Amino acid sequence: MRRAVRAIIVKNNQLLVMHRDKFGEKYLTLPGGNIEMGETPEEALVRELRDETQFTISNLRMVFIEHCEHPYGDQLIYLAETSGGEPKLRPGCEEDLINKLGKNLYEPKWLPVHALENASFVTHNLKAHLIKALSTGWPDSPLEFTSKRQ
């Protein structure tokens, strides 16, 4: 089964998200991506965030495991910190090259935490868990749940 990693980064009361326009389907998701052969989840997350935001991340702590239907697989979701400012795709990364084709777009950006409630997020369960944790605190050990894409 496929596994991927995602990062939750909150800074100045804003959540780092990836805005997607996937052939006309617009939604938000957390930045991250697939774990490559030979990588640990943490190494994959550092690589993905460098590509998708040009941020260096630290203090990684897994807080959620989201089980998604095929072909998305398990999403290992980490709370992370960064000192980065405005996110932007690293020139030449996979997402940057895909953007140049013009139909499947990636745009990293900050979303005010208060706007999450009305945002079109990739899965309802992840959004609900994010909203809860942002108000009551992050779980001490990874919380597992199952989601379907909306």
C-alpha cells in the first residue's frame, strides 16, 4: 500500500496549505507527498516541504494517521515547525514542472486558521480533526482515522 507524508505548520495563526486546481477540481490539502523507496517518513517530509515550499522544517511529531482509499493509501501527518516566510515551489521540482503544463496546479500558501471551517479541504475528516486540534490541542500519540476524498 502506498504511504505519504503531510505537514501541519501553524505560524502567526495561519495554517500552511497547498491549494490545488486539479483539472478544474479546486481544493486545499496539507503540503507533502509520497515516501520514496529507502526514505524514512521524516526524510520524505523534509524533502517534500523543501520542494513544495522551500521551507526547512524541524521538531517533527506525528499526530494523525489518515487511512484513505486506493490509490491514496496511508497519510502520515506530522506537526512541524519552520522559520520560513512566504512559501513558494522550488524551481524545477515536480510540482513546478507540472504547473508549467497548466492543467494540474499547485500553489502553497498560508490560510488563516479561522478560514479553515469554510475551506474546501481534500477530506472532511482531516479538516474536522485539524479544527478540533487547533482549538483543544494536538493528540499525545497519533490518532488514526479513515477518510474518503470529497
